Amino acid sequence: MNSPQSDSPTVVSPQGQPWHALPPEVALTAIQSSPGGLSDTEARARLERHGPNVLQRVAGEGPLTLLWRQVNNPLIWVLLASAGLAVVLGKVADGLIVLAVVVLNTLIGFVQEFRAGKAIEALTQMVPENATALREGHKVTVPSAQLVPGDVVLLASGDKVPADVRLLAGRNLQVEEAALTGESVPSEKRVEPVEANAGIGDRTSMAFGGTHVTYGTATAVVVATGGATELGRISQLLRETVDLQTPLTKALAVIGRYLTLAILVISAVLLGVGLLRGYGVADSLMAALTLAVAAIPEGLPAIVTIALAVGVQYMAARRAIIRKLPAVETLGSTTVICSDKTGTLTRNEMTVQALWTPSGSYSLSGVGYAPQGELRRGEQTLGSPPGDARELLVAGALCTDAAVLAKDGTWALTGDPTEGALIVAAEKAGLKVEELRTRHARVDAIPFESEHQFMATLNEDGQGGRKLYLKGAPEVVLRRCDVEPGTVLAEVERLASRGMRVLAVASRDLPASHEGLRMEDMSGGFRLLGLEGMIDPPREEAISAVRTCHTAGITVKMITGDHAKTAEAIGAQLGILEGGQVVTGAQLAELDEARLRVAATSANVFARVAPEHKLRLVRALQKEGQVVAMTGDGVNDAPALKQANIGVAMGITGTAVSKEAADIILTDDNFASIAAAVEEGRRVYDNLVKSLAFVLPTNLGLALILVVGVAFFPILHIAGEREPLLAMLPTQLLWINLVATVALALPLAFEAREPDVMKRAPRHPDAPVLSRFVVMRTLLVAALMCAGATGLFLWEYTHEAARSGHEIAIREAQTMAVTTVIMFQIFYLLNCRSLRDSSLRIGLFSNPFVYLGIGALVLLQLGFIYLPFMQEVFDTAPLTLEALGLCALVGAIVLPVISVEKGLRSRRARREQGAGTRRPLRLPRRATVG
């Protein structure tokens, strides 16, 4: 066998042939069963041998494992060590405050992950509880878990197929397999064997566990249960996938490692400097601890989490529900979106778009089941259908059993999607189908059967006679018509090349005395009325969204289980195909890993794919360095959804399995919502970079203030003891790091999107968050902050010590140093609202949360300075109005300096762009797949 769609041992009989390739009687013999089913004794023996018909459950991570993951972080370990050291040195309050920070961060991460990882358990919901089987020739109801290979089961409309079965007999059986194959219409089943290498969507002699019977009845023999079924195979694929780190989590992990190393080295150096300068061991250790507290951005995890949570709210408003917080940012760095076709890029509503009669061709506008559209001949809109078109539409509508009704403001189909399309086509042309059915009452009918590929109805013709209507596969209908087939088949081929499903419609006049229909009535004498071509059309908003993605440098690929011609037509209409070729699952099966990576990169439309193909494609793209978003709604999509960097499931049509495996769920099943989510993801990332550019200078500035103090400030002799002179205490540093920094950084999460957010290429997944810009900005602002705060501290201490003594002077000077840093932060925040433009250009009041944050911090800082209990906790002292003004004046220095830096950087960027030095966007390689 040469197709991966049939290479699994789960679908192979003891004779070595796939079950779908064996005749039914041979299959029954091969599995050692009989038309009357198994005996109870044999069924029990096989249950013992094969195990129950259930899918294996895999236990998820326990709470302790999740909790340990939050704690097992280098920066957390440094903070824990600092807290312990503070307690040992007698600074219990400082140690408890640091410990509280660790507990807060741990709880945020723990809650975030606790509800994830249930995808495999959800697969068990796909198996029904009971099934109807034959045991010893008697019909019995048995729990589906007790079905075994060799059991003969009975299927009827509305049933969920309990296991993988080989059909033995059937009548008009249709099975909805979209969850497994992606097909937009139910699959017509028949008993005859098919080719051994047939893909899963073409195994018409099989029905698979977890799919739904929509029409007809059948008797079948169970050939695979539990983990051996197609559903079980997908469960195994799902277990083999791994959750990937997002670009943000990887970048933050790198930052954490570098910060930890730098903090440990600088703390050790500071410890040595303190000892060399005559500090006591306890004072030197306290200085090193203070440095650790100052340099670690304790508020950063909370800032990142809340920024992502804000992104979740914005995305929810745009119909994208986030299940895992880091997915918000990952969307912003997506380079490839792999989308299912049915219901995501298309409407999942079959629509007649073309009519052909022997007299001419027509087109119908409008999409979906809403009867809104126009009948056209060429460019001419027709108020009412001409005789030939009217006769075709009437016949198509009368030869149906479906109904399309308005419900809650939308049009809903009851019955077969193909028949629904025929009804809506007639309504669009101004024909009232219910009135037609009343005027041309049905006398008899021959329902559609896969064996003969047609449906026929006998109706009153309204003139005292009767008319026999016939619709079905063109080649079947043409055999019964008095027409030259060449021209008609050429038109059938033309419509099929546009991805359409084509039905032929014919009629035959019969006398009023003709009471019922017999198969001999179908032998011939029909007049061909014409052809109706239909397709599941692309969503208009999806076409626009694909265009937006291309502008944003994102490649969109369509991966579907549908036929190649249909995929090609839809891909061309969406603008995805772009002159490339359609690659089928059979072709993918023949490719080694190297050629697969080329095909995955170069081709944009993939048809007739199996679950493992989707998984291989996602992995191949990831090996090419792509950040892959995968959309889907079926069970067949779940492994690829979980493997992808970002899995996007459908909220309306999506199965429980796909939703559990995904990171994001679209509430409207619309591809356009993905483009909106990508836009929000990029905004979130921009705002996170703004937060980093705001937070890190504060931490470095505080560390520099401490280093300058230990290295250069004099050592005081107070009451006979040596006492180091420090500009800030550990608790004051935590006030800045946690309260002030967080209060000001959080409003940045609400900043509006940059104007070019969807006009630039995705950032490289390995691009450092700490870019050259962020590093240089951090050094510049930290140096300004250190110079301003230490300068004011020394000035205030020198003047006040001579007047009021050391104890009052040190508290006032430290209070001024803290307040100066706070003022630096307030003015610097205004600069960080845009990393390139001034606040005037983006709008002073476009983000009112900025001023709420500033107002809240000013009130908190006044409490820090003037409230007695705050003075007790933080060792602060009240400041004069003059001192406050001086702090604000020094802090405001950052505003013009950074404005000049922005201007110089923008001028340089424009100069580089003009010189053509920007790196071009990498185009996908083109290659032939064969």
C-alpha cells in the first residue's frame, strides 16, 4: 500500500488487505463472524482479547507539577534566596515582602495553566454509550464499550457510528464525516469494495467511529475498536504532539537567565567592593541583597500577565476566545496560517452558482441559504426566469425532500445540503417552492440511493397530467435522455473544473393514470432540462482577511480533505493559490522529509489530506522556522492544532476534541476573526515591548543608584559605629518596583494599535525582545535616572545633615531620591506611549488610562511621603513643596532627552529605508511536487 491514509495496521484484515478493499462476504469470513453476529461466549472472549471499545485516557499534569513549574525559575530562586537572607540578617519585614511577591507571581502562573491539557480526555465524548448489534441472530442493545471486532451492528439515521465498521448491506446510507475528513457534504456509502490505497474520505465501504449517520440504514461488521479505530489513531497522534514554547515565553526565559547571571555577578562584585571599603559582613550582604531586589523586575510577570489578559478582552470583543494567555502574543508573530476550508474559509452552505440548459447558460448571485440573489444571463439581470431556466429550477426544487426555513433571523437547512442549494436557487429566481409543491403535488418518489445515483419524483403537472422529474449524477441522467452527450459532458467538465458539484435534471411526461413509480419507468425517454452547478462558496470577509494577511507578510495555506478541483477553485477565489499547484495527500505520502519541507513552504493548497498529513505539514513548516497557526473544527484537526504554535478551533461547528486541543476558539467560525486576532496580537506585543522599555530602565537605574552608593558614597560614623550611606532601602526599592512601576506600566497595555501594525512583516520568532533599541534606551534612561536621583540625594543629605542631624537628613534624602525616580517614571511613561512617535502625534488623550495611572500613583506617592503609617513602614519623611518641585523638575529631564533620541532614530530609519538597506521579506520557494 502506498498511501498513508491506508497504511495503518488498524485497517488491515488478517489476509493483508485493507477492510475497505474486501468484498463484504470476504470481510465477514476474514473476521470470523457471520451475518447473525457473534455468540455471547465468543463476544466475551474477544472482549477479553481486544479490550473495551474505549479510548485510552492519559492523566494530565497534577497541581503540584504545575506549581513547581512556576517556582522553577532562576529569578524566583534569586528572590527566594534574597528573602531568606533578609530574614537571617534580621530584616524580617523586607524578607516577607519579597516572599509575598514570589507567592503572587506563582499563583498567577498556576491559575493560568490549571485548566489546560484536556484534549485527549475529550475524545472519549465522541463514542456513543449504546449500540444496536446482532448476537446469535437476535437484535440486542449493548454498551458500545463492549463491542468487539466481528460484532454485526445496525445503523440508522441519527445514529453515531460506534466503531470502525465494514458495510455488509445498506440502503441510501449517508454519513457525515466532516470531523474526520473535512468534507462539506455527507459521504454516500455503498457496499462495493474500493481501491486498497483509497484515502479515508474515499473509503465508501467503511463507516468510522464517532461519525454520524444522516440518512438511510445499514448492516455492518465491526473491524476495529477503541485505540485501533481511526479515532483512536488520532488520539495517539494527539499524545505524540508537544506543546511548544511561545516566542514570548522563550524570550522572557532568555531575559530571565541573563538577568539572573548578571545580578549574581554584580551582587558578588558589590559584596567584594563593600568589604574592601570597610563595610561589615552583614552590611555588605545587605547591600548585595538590596541590589538583587532592585535589579529584578518583580512586577514584570504581573505586567505581562495583565497585558495579555487585556489582549484577551480585546480579542473576545472581536470573536476570538483565548484559552491560553501566551497565545495572545504568539498570534502577533505568526508567519503562516494553515486553515481548514469548510466553514472557516467557506460558508459551509452549498450554493448553486451556475445553470446550463440546451438553450444557454445562466448565473446566480448571492451565497448561502438566504434566498437573496439575482438570476443573470451574461451581464443582464433577469426579472423572471426564461422558460428553459424556469423549467430547470422548478424540476430541481420539486425533486427534493429538504426544507430551508427562516429561524431567529437566519436561514436554516433541514435535510441534504445539495437539495437545500436547489431550493434556494429556485427562490432566488422568484419561484415560491412551497407554492410549487402545493400546485404540483407529489404522487410518488424513488429516493436517492448510492447504487443508482439518482432521485426521481412523480408530480402533478397542473394540467391534468403527471410529470416525472429526475435528478442525479450527469452521466447517469444522460443515459436516460434523448440527447447527444458530448456537448453536455463538456459543460459538466467546465463546471467541475471550477470546483463545482454538478447535477443533471431531466423530466418525462406521463399520463394522469400513472399511479406509482417503478424502476422500469427510469429506463429512458427523458428530456434533459439542464445542469445545476453548486459549490460551498468562500466567505467574502475571508477573501478580505486573506488579503490583509498577505499585506502583513503572513502566508495563508488551505489544508482540506475535499477534492483537489474544489480546493483549487476555492483557493483561486480566495487569492491563496497564487499560480501554484494543489498538492494532494497521496503526493505528500511519497515525499521524504526534505522534499516535504520544500512542498510545505512552496505550495499553499493541500487537498485530500489525512490527519497525519496535517501534522507532518505543521512540523515541516516549524522546521523551516515558521510560527504556524492552524485552524480546524474536526477531530482530524486536533493533533495538528495541538502541535501548531497556535491552534485555532471553531466555536460553532468545532468538536469538543478540537476545542480542547486549541489555544483560541473563534465564536463565529470565521477566518476574518483570525486576521483580527493577529492584529490584536501584534498590538499586544508592541505594548509589551513598550512595557519592557519602561520597566527595565527603572531596574537598571535602581541598581546603578545602589552601586554608586556602595562604591563612592562615604561611610558614616554614627555613635561609634560604621554605617553605609545608601540612597534607598530595600523596602523603598520594592515600592518603586511593585507599586509605582506596575501602576504606570499597566496603562501601556491599553495603548491603541500602531498605524502600520498590519503593514509590516512578522517579527522573527528568534528575534530578541531585548533588541538593540531596548538595550540602548535602557542604558540611557537608567543613566539619567541614576544621575538625577543620586545627585538630589547627596544635595539634600549634605544640606539637611548640617541642620537637622543624620537621622532626619537620611530619611528626607532617601524620600527625595525615591520621589525623583517616581517623577522620572511619570515623564518617561509619556515617552513610552509610542516607541517611534511623540505623544502629540498619537493623541494626548487617546489612552485615558495613562492619566488614571499617573493620578493613582501621585496619590499613592503622597501617602508614601505624608501618611504616618507609611512613614513607619518605609522610613520616609515629609517633603516641602519646594522639594517636591525640585524632584519633578529633575524627573522632567527625561522628556526632552528621549524626544531627541526618537527624532534621531526616526531620521536614521528613514535614511536607511531610502538607501534600500531594509531586509526584504523572504518569499516562499516554488517547487514542483510529484
